[in-house]
Amino acid sequence: MKIFQLLLLTVVVFNFISFPQVDTKIAVIIGNNYKLIDAENHLGIIYLSLNDLLENLDIPFELSEHKNSISVSFSDQSFVLTIQNPFVNILDSKSKTKKIYQLLNSPYLKKNNVYISSLSAIELINFIWNKQLIQLAPNRIKVEEKEFEQQIDTIPQLKISKLEVEFENDAVKLKLLFSDEIKNYYSFYRSRNLHLILWNVIVPKDSVIDFIGKDLLDKIEIKSIGQFTELTIHLKEEETISESFKSENRKELIIRISERDFGDWYTKESEHFKIIYRDSHSHLVNHLLASAENSLKHLMEIFNYKPEQKIIINTYDVSDYGFGGTTTIPENYIRIEIEPLEAGYEVIPYSERFQWLLSHELVHIVVNDMAGNLESSLRSIFGKVLPERNQPLSVLYSLLTNHNRYTPRWYQEAIAVFIETWFSGGYGRLLGSFDEMYFRSLVNEKLPFPSDVELENYTSHISIFLENILYLYGTRFVGHLADKYGVEKLINWFSLEEDEFYPSLEAKFEKVYNTDFDDEWNNFIKDETEFQKQNISTLQTAPLTQTKRLSEESFGWITKPYFDSKDRSLIFGFHKPGNLAQITKFDLKTNSYEQIVSLPSPSIIQIASLAYDETYNQMFYTRNNNQLFRDLLMYDFNSKNEKLIFEDIRVGSLTISPEKHELWGVQHQSGKAVLVRSKYPYTEAQSLSAFMVGDELQDLSINRKGDLLAVTLHFSNGQQSIGIADIKEIDKGNPIVFKTVSSNGTPENPSWSLDGNYLYWNAYVNGVANIYRYDVATEEITPLTNTIQGLFRPIEISNDSLLAFEFTTKGFIPVVFKIQKTERLPAIQYFGQRILDKSPELLKWNLEPTRIIKDTINVSEEKSYNSVSSVSLKTFIPTISGFQSRIVLGLYLQFNDPLLFNDLIIDAGISPFKETTNDIKYHLRLKYSYHQKFIVAAEYNATDFYDLFNKRKRGMLGGRFALGYNYFLIYDNPLKIKHSTELSLYKDIKYINDNQTEVSIPDYLILKSEIDIKDLRRTIGSTDWESGDWIRLSILGYTSDPKKPKYSGQLMAEWDKFFLLFFDHNVLQFKIATGYLFEKEEIPETKFYFGGFGNRAIENEPVKQYTKMFRFPGVPIYSIVADKFVKVMISNSLPALRIPGASFLGIDLKNINFSIFSQGLYSDSPLVEKAIDAGAQLNFVFQHWENLETTLSAGIAKAWWNGGNDHEWFISFKLLKD
């Protein structure tokens, strides 16, 4: 025994001598409080101070007199831990028995503190204590109540004691009062009617209640069927949504039914906020206001900021994943999509999502809204000006009135993520495992870091992360600054003092940090590289798992995979640069793959939701994943046909029972996650359980027997767990109970073994995503891998092999490896933890939970949103414009309400200089839109800023009055069908076609109606549309003076088809267009005019004007006049050339794109019946002031026709974004 102890001591001493330890801290989370305890990282093993841990947990302990042991006491048990001895004696005071517990590593003494590995401490304390410690990450431990296995008791039958129906403006509320708490119920729609199943509820007799004369509700049928009672709620509307929740006494069930987000808007106000919401969001309103006030209060202290007006919060529920968006122009406005966030890979670590979202968005408000004295003065005159393409001088006013907005996106997001992390008590990307994985992989792959310019204009366009990569680098850079220089200087960099005069980002940086910005960015790269090399070295101290890559090709982002054992293939979806998102079948025998279906509108992280029924050879998947409501489809591999099962069902996280063929999923509705299932043959979806707002459900997986459901649970306190529920108990009508399998390391992606005896998942327990296995029989959890970059979405493909997807900076790659326990999992260091170690005051930034402070916030009574009274003047600026050869001095005003129900633009001016004639001309352009559908416009001698610079003038002599209406017949991304109709009266008109064509009649009326059909898609890294169809159909009617009327009409149609051809981003566009004119007399203003590129020297139109119907480069503009025509065009746009870091004097070159084209025209023109041309166009796209874009274009073309030929070239500069 002495020899063993000597050897053990020798090994420990050798380790300490051979490898230096890294001093660090571990955050212990107890409720809403954070405590930092001392820790050391020895070769990837985190040792924590047991004294500090026990003291913060209020567990009694005593260090022995000779400092060679520590005694720890619990209520019924105690243990003694001896220095340099891995064996612990546990004494039970009741039974007087003793147990021996072996630690993973031996403890040691340092400065009167006993240090023990964090895993050993957690296991030992959890073994005895009545609470449990959960290791969220190597640097974070959370204290939770211990979960005991829940017994499912027999539920007594309940009676309905009262049924009340309350009618609201656009909703109806049913209140069911029971004799006791209702434990289990679910609902589903069949046709338009809502069915509510109440388990273990009886009624004395069946009944029918009619509601005559009510808008939404027709009748309610109540019927007792065996163990349950069914309520059939007959509804009059085709599309409704419903939500159910219990009252505080738990005996009342409330069902609220309303039209699907078509209802009225309402408002409430707090001290600093005004929230605008629909009635179906009302249950969230007070919580949102309290969360916003909670965050803003602390931001005002940090930045010495006070808002001048109330900040608008506008809630929406038109997407299946939640998000936030912010602008400070023309007013401070936050949009919140209330649904659960898109989860996965811990890309976004968060706790209570609304507090987290609002904290992030409010940082943008505060940082961008701060102003110096001059800027504040200009705001009081002009407002915060939004750039307007038709008035380019608005850009100058915008720069002067909201200067901070024109900074790089990475800079904007960096401070928002920094503060979001600490406001949420460490739940944020600064302490996130995904960010660590990305930078560790970047260094491990020996890839270069981008410069800040390259990041914005190159990396963010070609990376699978798109603009999300700006969050990664921005966060990491400010983390570097906080670590090196402290938090106070970081806040100073982002703050703006009243006496500061429009400081640039770099100038302010040099003032605060006394160093050059570019030099510090390079220092950041060096420090980050060294930090990650240390982590990689730590991970390599233990044997790495031997994996075999099945492809050297990265698949970008991926869906949940499914293994088809019949032909040994893998079914999954992916989205990567240069490829349209798709679901593919990957052959494990040949490592080749083929597309099954294309996936329009993929989401950024999960792409889509997928399930596969191997028995029936059917695949289920979702579309509309990144916007609007998800549809659920089924693809039959036998017939090669797909079928829409449920439209707008909003369900994802799909899985299917191999035994019963039931389809399960998670529905997002009214901000909640709802567990649903649909039984074969999938005609209706049953809502089984609605989770509380803030608690979320994802990653469903059913074992092959069909009796166990595994899920990932995310709670509002930030904890994430793998849980298992017994489906048999659910079928009996018992409440759904999830048994927690693991909460360590943000576990996710549960997947069952082929025999159903094991459950696999990935988790960041040691800071790296590794694969774990749970034995259902023994409840033992075994780590299976030790990797450097990270493995995700495990799936068993044989008894001894697993397949998973390895993370790379370019996306995920499938790998296989043997199923065996890994020897050791070294823990990495988190960069964010270094900041916390040096600046522990950041823990004080942790916000109190909203539920605690909600009642202290004063909230006004609910009011209906009045769009008219909410209208205010947003912009008031003097302008200079052109009108033919005149200079026009004028004013530009914009009035609107926050929801743009009423939007009025007035552009008025006078041309006083008499350059061409002696008369003074007055000018007016007025446009009013209602709900962005109804439009009223009036123009008189309407100006055009670009007339100041161009020979071809668009300012039109005369007047125009128009009424318009446009709306979407279908808005189902990517398919959008829009109908527009406009009736225009023209008065005293002299010329049309840029004042090139004289009209025959000065007064006339035109009615035009158009159908615009777009079904267009693009890939990651594109600069324009790359695939799909664009169809326009229009009809036009013309009439003149009623006394001597003339009539004519036009029919026009055009179709554009886009293809990806030969290689990534090489786009072939095919166009065919035709038009026919009906007229009895010659009316020049209704004929078709062709010719020219169309680009003026200084322009505001799209740069590729040659693709328009009436453009024909090579011949003079408007020179071919026809009554009927057919036109064909073929154009090839080469992949855009992006030059990393191309920048000069603050002007960045975003890309260079080049197109070649040829067109053919057949018409009844007396001069040119048949014509053909060929040409090319080159575009240089620049970015100024970070958010503004301009394009320099040049083109050349030659045309041939019967009897002649001609050529044309142009150079044009386009202001603002194309």
C-alpha cells in the first residue's frame, strides 16, 4: 500500500512539474447570483477550490489541524477527503455504515485550500447532497434542486363545473372550470373546427351550445367518450389560431381563439417604452415592458444615456423562429418576433430569451442614439434622417443626424454581444462554446484571420455564417480589448460625450487606447492564435478519437440525419456556398450523394426539419424555414412524388415512431413551444402539451420500439437537458413527464441506438463538442470521443460504429468512428472567463429576473392603436433637385406612424433662377400610402435630382394624379405573387420617355394592372438571383379627352428564367418578352419604344438596365418604335470577383461583377423589323461609411438589323444601393 501511495504521489508531482497550471475562476450559479471560486487548469483537468465551493454552497466543512484532510458534513452523511488520496470515506450517521468513493483524481493542498477536480467535486457532492450541481461548461457550475424520479399516479375523474364564453373584438375566450386541477389535455384542428380532448373528465350528458349572430363562434359540442370528454368548437373563420393556459388556481382552463394574426393592434406604455402588439400577444406585454425597463435602466447608467422619446417595441408572430431587429432611424424602434429562437450548436447561448433579446437590441439603441451637441441640435431641426434614393442629399443629413449608425456591423454587434452576455449572467456568445469552437478550428486548420475590412466585404459574403460571422469577430475583438485594457476603456470607446464632434471609429479608438487600431487588430489575431494553440495542446494531452472522413467536401450547415439500414445510406439536408439548399441521400458504400428534393427558404442553422420512416420509405420535411409559417410535406421514395400534408402548421423538430408511424414535432405558436403529434394517415395534428413561455423543446427522437421519446429541453434559466418520456403513459392520458438524462455541457441532438438500448448525444462538457452515450438499463453515461474541433448529430450505423458530423470553419463533414469509451477529456480554457477573472465586477451587471421586478414597473392601461394620432413628422430637410435644365430649391418632408399604416411624403420646391425661361416654376411630388397597399399620388412639374447631372432629363412638365392598390395574392417564400393596379390622370403633358418623345394629346387617363410572380432563389456567396422564375403580366388601357376620345390598350408579358450553370455563382438568365398594342389611331404615347442600355451618367435605377423589357443596347434609346413585338435575351453573369481587404481612403471595393449578353427583337417597326445585339457590362460595387453603397458601371454593345448596324457604350455611377 505504501508503494502504491508513493507511486501515486510521484505521478502527481511529475504532472505538476512537467506542465504549468493556468490560474482561472469558475462561476457557481445559485439562482440569479454568481459566485467566483478559485480554480486551476492542469493539462485540461480543472481543479477547483473545494473550500470556496463548499462555502458558497453553505455546506459545513473543517480543515484538519495538520492541513492533510478536510471533513464535510451534510444532514445525514459526511465524508473525509485526504490530500493526495483518491479514496473518500463516506459515513452515514443514521445507519452507521461507511462507503468508499474513488475520485477521478487525487486532491492537493495549496495555500490552505483543498483543490479537487471539478468533475470529482460535482460527482461526490451530487452523490450525497439533496441538491445537484450541473456542469454547464468547464467554467460554469449551476446549482439546481435534485430531480427525483416522478411517479405517475392514477388521476381521479374530474367534472366540468362551469363553462363561460367571452367574446372580444376579434377573438373568443372559453373558460372551463373543473372540480380539481386538469392534468392532461390536448387540442387539434380538423377542417376549420377546433377539437379539445380532456382526459379523465366526465360530463353528465352530451350537449350542444349554439351561438347565433356571433362572428367567430358557431357552436360547441360536448361529448363524453370513455376516458375523456371531447369539445368540438365549430368556427366560422377558415384560419384561426388557438392557445390554452391554466389560471393561477390550476383548476381553470382558458382557451383563446382568434383569427390568425389579422386582428387589431393595441398599445401599452411604461416610463421609457411604448409597445405595439396584437391581441394574441397580450399575455407577453407586461413581461416585455418590464424586461426592457430592466435592461435600459442599467444601460443608462453604463453609458450615461437618457432617451429623448419613448422607444417603440413592436411584436410580431409571422415567423417560426424568434429574432430581434433594431433601427434608430427615423425613430428608436425594436421589432421582436416572439417565437422560440432557432437553437443548435450553442450558436446563441441564452437564458430567458425576451430579456436576452431586448438587452441586445437596446444596446444598439443606446450606442446609435447617443449624440454630441451639434448632432443633437441638427436632430431637433431635421429629425433623424433616413437615406432616400430619390433625394441623395438625405445621405448627408443622415450622416449628420445619426452618425453612430454608420459604423461597421461587427462594431455594432460586438458591444451588443458583450453586454448581452453579462446582463444574462454569462449566458451569451462571449462565454459561448460555439465561438470557442470556431476560433479553435480556424487555428487548427491553419487558416488566416481576416482584417476588419476583409471581414465586412469579403468573409461575411462567402462564409456559411454570412453576416453572423461579424458577431463572432466583433465579440472576440472587444473581448480581447476588455481582457487587455479593462472594461472601462471599452465602454469609453463606444460612448459619445456631448462635446465630441463626429469622431470616427479609428480616431476614437486611438484616443481611448493610445494605440493604432490596425496594430491592435493584429495583436488580437496574435493573442487569439496563441490562446487557441494552448487549448489545442491541452486537448492533445489525451488520446484523440480516430475518425474517418467520408468526404473531403464540406456540406455547410446540415439537418438532422437519418440512417437507412436497407441500402446503408444517410438522408440529410444541407446548405453550403454555391449550392441551393437540398435534402440528399448519401451512399455510405460509395461516399457519393444525390439530391432528393430542393429546400427553398432554408433557415440559417437547422436548414429544415426532417424525419424518415424506413418501413414505408417515406420522408417528412418542412419548407418556409426562415420566414413565415412552416409547411409540412411528405416525399415517397417509392413513387418519387411529394405531397403537402399540413400547410402553415409551424411544426419542426420532427421525428417518427417506427412502430406506429406517428409523426411527432414541436409547434411554435404565440411565443410558446407545443409538443404535437399526427397519427397515420396524417390528417390532423394533436397538441399534446404547451410549454411555458421561455421553456423550449427541440430535437425529438423516438426509439425503434416506439415507446420512448427523447428530447432536448431548454429552460428560461439557461439550463439545457436531454430528457426521456414514456410514450405509453402519454397514450394512457397521463401527464407528460420527462426524466432528465443529462444537463451537462448544453447537451443536444439525442439519437437512439439501433436496438434502442442506448441514447447518444453531443455536449460541450469539456468545452468541446463530444459524443456521449447513455445506457437505458444501467443509467450510466459514457464519453465516447475526444476531438479538437467538435462532433455533432451522432447516429449509430452498426453495433460498433457511429457516424457524426465534424465541425470545420467551412461547414460540417460526415465522419465515422468506433464506439468505445474515451480515456480522458481535457477541459479547455474559455477566453471570456479570462475577462471575468480580471473584471469580476461584471457579475454585478447580471439583471434581476423579470418575474421579480415585473410588479414594480408602472404600465398604462391597454388602448387600441390609433395610426392617425400616432403620425408624426420624421424628416424635414432642405433639398436641391433638378428639373430638366433648372435647379430646384425645395423641402422634403415625411410623416408616418411607427407601423407605416399612414405614410405621407411631400417633396416641394421652386426653381427661381430662370436659367431657360423667365417664368418661375413650382414643383410638387406628394405620395400617401395607407397600410402600404392603397396609394394616392400627385405630381406637378415633378423634379428629379439626377437631372442636375444628365443630358437625358426625367423631370416631367405637367401634372399627374394617381390612385393605386397593390397586395400579395401569395406571399410564401420564395414564391410571391403580387397584384398592382393604378389609375393615373395626366394633365398638360408635353413629353414622355425622358422628354425624348412628344405626345399627341396632353391630357389622358391610363389604367394599368399587373401581376408579378417571383419564385427566385440564391446561394450563399451570391450577388444576385441565381435560380428560379420571374413572370410579369400586365394590361394597360388608355383614353383621352372625353369630348374627342381616343382609345388604345396594351398587353405585355415577360418571363425570366435563372440557372446555375457550369460552376458556383455562374448564372445564365433567359428572357422572353412580348407585347401587343390595340389602337385605331396613331397615339405615340401608347406605343412600344426600344433601344439603349438606359444607364445615365449619374443614376438611381438598377445597374443592369439592359435586362429590362424595352432596353436594346447598341441602338439609340427609344429609336425602335413598334405596336407588337417579341424579344429574347440570353445573359451570363460570371461569379463576382471579391478582393479581400480592397480599400482606399475609407472606400471599400465589395465586388466586381461582369456580364455578357445577346438579345433578339422581332417587331412590326417600319425601320427595324428584326434586330440582334451582343454586349457586356462591368460593375464595380463600393461601400462607403460602412452602410452605404455605390456602383460604377461600364458597358459596350453592338447591334445589327436589316440594313444597318450601330454600337453604344456608357459609363455610369449609381448612388445608393442597387
